[in-house]
Amino acid sequence: MSRLLESYVQGRWFAAADAGKPLLSAIDGAEIARISSAGVDLAGAVDYARTVGGPALARLTFHERAAALKALGQALLAGKEEFYELSRLTGATRRDSGVDIDGGIGTLLSYASKARRELPNSTVYLDGEVERLSKQGSFVGRHIYTARRGVAVQINAFNFPVWGFLEKLAPAFIAGVPSIVKPAGQTAYLTELVFRRIVESGLLPAGSVQLVVGEARGLLDPLGGQDSVAFTGSADTAAALRAHPNVVGAGVRFTAEADSLNASVLGPDVRTGDPEFELYVTQLVTEMIVKAGQKCTAIRRAFVPAALVDDVLEAAAARLAQVVVGDPHADGVTMGALASLEQRAEVVKSIRGLTKSARIVFGDPESVQVVGACADSGAFMSPILLRGGEKTAPEPHELEAFGPVATVLDYDDTGELIEQVARGKGSLVASVVTKDLALAREIVLGLAPYHGRILVLDSEDARESTGHGSPLPVLVHGGPGRAGGGEELGGIRGVLHHMQRTAVQGTPKVLTAVGDQWVAGTDRVIGDVHPFRKNLGELKLGDTIVAGPRVVSRADIAHFAEFTGDTFYAHMDEAAAAANPLFGGIVAHGYLVVSLAAGLFVDPAPGPVLANFGVDNLRFLTPVRAQDSLTVTLTAKSITPRQSAAYGEVRWDAVVVNQKDEAVATYDVLTLVAKPEEL
Ligand code: NDP
């Protein structure tokens, strides 16, 4: 008998007491492993996540979590060959496995790097600017995000045993929320192997990730208002879980990614033989055969201008005839198997549904020539291309055949096209192949309300395009309506999904203390030591230097104009400047004001300030004229040590005022400041 897969719960591996159900190879039906969740303490796992995993993650900042994910991604990459070997048994070719394995690990690394760049080295994320809520400024408000105190339950489909869980785990981990991963039974042996390597790496805190293999029917029962469920799978299961009393009544945050009848549109501007025509057909065929079409993002509906339908069908059929189906290890094979015989039966059933209105123009659902394996014991099938029938027929817009299957549908004009695509009731992705910018705008804006992502493909971006079917960690992956409303990816948006946004109101001092960022209205501390003489350990929020005044002369303005070449009339030409309705006379360059301010606040001697790497939010508020005198106030606003660097970032609040105390410029100065030895 083959090995029984184990769950990893409450800090240890757990083997069920019974023999479990066999999991069969997609290639030849041989038994690979057995699976059972009998005896797994689901409530205990949830409790362990909340009481051990959550607190352990809470002790780490976003940057520390990112460092752990990065190290994990690198460790998994180093050992990925064993994952590839096992992945073949799911029916995947090497290229398919790359999407799953490298794609999954790449998502970890992408989240790690984004978190380091876009999140503070803290546990609180500040959302937007401070809102002034009172006349005198003693009462202000701002939004903060903090990690929810629950567990992120991730229920995954069979088609991506690696990427499926890593793409959900990464943003939850960065947010500081522990995960319980529940893979689909069929391919759980691969998830279990990767998970084993994760546990062995020792890189993630105890309780931050747990694995439940086998059925987990009661998994939502212990959940409550701080917990979330991210589900990928069939629409039926999604609907059943969405109706769970804890989702409906206890506020469990539930997102799903279920059926998605993704569309690909050939623009009405494209003619047969254009490079865009070739791109369209190539992409359609690629999406049919990669992962044998078992991708939530695969093209199911191919919309083509009526006059070009025959040409597209002919070109696609010619390419599909080149596809070699068989054992991914055999030479020349370009498409592997479906994940199981049951899955193949499901797809055949869906094709029968589609043929109520459409007709098959390529392939036979019941028979396929197979290289290097047996067509009966393996879950192989031919790619199937259909031509849609009556435009009113519902099937192509309702039935997701989760395999190498697509239906070509015709349209007459863009208005009708948008209505037809919308009949999918919300999808993960659509692509539009056109070289006409006006059409691209019209179609994208028409389709956008129904989609999470839209790819516009033409001969200019084709070479570098990541393709229709590839969700990217930095862009939304999820879609409205039928697609489920999930958004696992999408850069930091995916992280914030696991956090609670709270509006905090109080004095500026309170907001400074809560958000760990100095808020205007909080005391400024002016000491004997210039803040530029303090290293990252010595500097405190609110440390301030007030410098000036400095009178701006007409000669300064003329000199700056000559020196930089910025001889815009408002700085040079009395008559023209006088006629300017905003200025009514010569004014100083905004950049002169900023430069003079730097000249005032800088402490020139070598010291802990290493570099100025930019300014944010620069605004010129009041014109500066000759004889105005400028004073600048610079205050340490946020202090962020960088992981594994000898320095950190300091953001300074800068306000330049004139002799009437009117603000003439406000901005944030960004510097790199050396750490002390011990930081
Ligand atoms: P299922 O909905 O049957 O299963 C998905 C996941 O949910 C599995 O991990 C399954 O576990 C789990 N599950 C099922 N019931 C429960 C429950 N009551 N409580 C907790 N977990 C549960 O989908 P499949 O993976 O079998 O895929 C079936 C079809 O779904 C595909 O043929 C395809 O049409 C569609 N699909 C759509 C996707 C998309 O995004 N568009 C992606 C993947 C699939 P277990 O395996 O142990 O039953």
C-alpha cells in the first residue's frame, strides 16, 4: 500500500488512523498515495493558529515577515526538482509544472520584495493622509490597518497544488495572519511534499502555517468574525460554503474563485494575416493546452468578428493538429493529462452540454492518440474547439468545461460584443487583441466592470507580454460576480484584505503615538544637536530644525534662471509676469525655493545622513517674490530601519514659510541615515 499523506496541525505531523482513500496518477492510474483527514482536530488547528501563530506573527514587523518569506522562497527554489518530478503525476508537462511551482515560489518572492518596498518596518499600515476634523487642529483622524486576530483558511482546487496555496499564504503571512491550507484531495500529495519542505526549513514561526489534507467538512465550524476563508473550486461548493452559518451570521470574511468563463476578443480592426490575427490564434491555442486547459484563467469564449470566424477556426484547428498529447516525460509531448479520470468525465459532460448549441470543429472528446502512455488508464483527452450556434444560446456563457476546451463565438459590433461578454456574469480575465487605441479604450471600459484583469495584446507588447492566463502577484487576481469576488493577489491590496481598516480620531499627538509617524500638530522638539547629526538610533520622531530666514533677491531669481536655463517668463519678463493672472509679477522658481530651503536646513559636515533619495508630495502654495524671506521647518516624520542594511529611511516633514508665516511650500524629504552598531 502507498504512503498515507499527513496533515500538519498544532505544530506536528498527524497521520489519520484509517487507511484513507487512494490517490491515482493522472498518467497511468497507479496509486501514488492515500489520503484521509480522519481524526484531525480542526477546532484545535484553528485555536492553535489564533493562540500560537497569530501572536508569533504579531511579534514580527512587515519587513521581518518579508525576510522570512524571501528566505523560504529561496530555499524552495533550491530544492524544486523533486517538486517537478512529483508534479508530472498530476498530468503536468514541465512547462505546466513551471507555472505551478516556479509561479508559486515567484509569488512568495514578489510579495517579500513588495512588502519591503511598500510597507513600513512596523505592524501598522497607515492608509491615506491625516484628515483635519476641527478648526484649531486639535482633533484629527486617519485610517490605520492592523492584522485581524483570526486565521486565514485557504481551500484550494486540484489544478494548482503549489501555486494555489502559496499565492494565498503569501499575502496573509505578510499581513500577520496565520494560514490553514486545505488542498484538494486529487493532487494533495504535491502540496504535502512542498509543505514538508516548508516545515523542515524552520523559517516560518510556529503556528503561522498549518496543513489539513483530506476532507475537511467541518473546517468552517470553529470560525468567527476575525477569520477569513479564501476558496477556489467549483461554483457549487462555493455556494454551499458561502451559505455556512458562520459566513452568513458570524461575519467570517469569505471570498471565492469559482467558475470563470474568460473571454478573448479579436478586435474588429484586425484582418486575416495581420500580426494581431496570428497573436490571437496562438494565444487561444496556448490557453487551451497549457495545464490541459485546467486553469481558472483559461480562455473559454473566443469572440471573433463574424467575417473572420472561419479563418480563425481554420488557423486554430491547424495548430491544434500539431499538439502531441501524452506522458509529459515522453519526447515531443506538448499537452499532458487532466488531473484524474473523474475530472475527464466531468469535462466530457460539460462538452455535451455545450454541444446543445455549439458544434465541435476540432477534436473528439471520447478519443485521443496518446504518446508514451495508455489512453484509457491515464486521464488524457484531445483539445476540443467548438463553434457557437445561435447567439441567444446560454451554454457558452454558463458552462465551464474545465479542460482543453474553447468555443468560438461571433459578434457584429462592439456594443453587441460587450453585451455578449457580460453574459459570463463576471470573469477573472479577458483579453482584447487590437491595434486600434480607440477600440481598445471602448472595449476595455465596456468589459472592465465584469473583470478583475484585462490584457490588451498587440504586436508591440506581444514579445514581452506575460499572457492572458498568467495571474501576476502585483495585479488583481480575482473577479466579480460568477468569478467569486476574490482578490488573492494584487500587490499590497491582497495583504490589506487580511487586515482591518479602522478610522482613528483624536489629537495629533495620539495619532503620532498610534501610527508611529509624526503628525503635524504634535510637539516639535528643537534641541541643541542638529537632527542631521543623529544616527537612526538617536533620532526621535518630532526632532526638528528651524532654519532661516533667508531673503530672496531679484538677483537670486535671475541667477537661478541663467544657471539652470529655466528662463520661464514668470521669472524673467516683468511685463509678461505682471499679466499672469496667478502671479501679477516676477516670482521665484519653485525649485529655487526648495534649493534655498535645503541650503538652510542642511548640516554640511560628514555625518550619519548618507543620502537624499527624493521628495514626496511637493506642493508650491504661495508665490515667492523678491524680498520675501523664507524660513524652513524640518521635522523627523518617520524612521524606518532597513532589514540587513547599515542604514534606514528617514522621512522629514518640510514646511517653508514666508515673512507673513504663509506656507509657500510643503513636502517630505526622504533621506538614508546610518544605523548605530546595535540596530
Ligand atoms: P470542489 O469545489 O469540489 O473542491 C474545491 C476544494 O473545496 C477542494 O479542496 C475540496 O476538498 C474542498 N471542499 C469541497 N467541499 C468542501 C466543504 N464542504 N468544506 C470544506 N472544503 C470543501 O472543486 P474541484 O477542485 O473538484 O474542482 C471541480 C470543478 O471546479 C472543476 O472541474 C472546475 O469546473 C471548477 N474549478 C474552477 C476553478 C476556477 O477558478 N474557475 C478552479 C478550479 C476548479 P476535497 O478535494 O477534499 O473534496
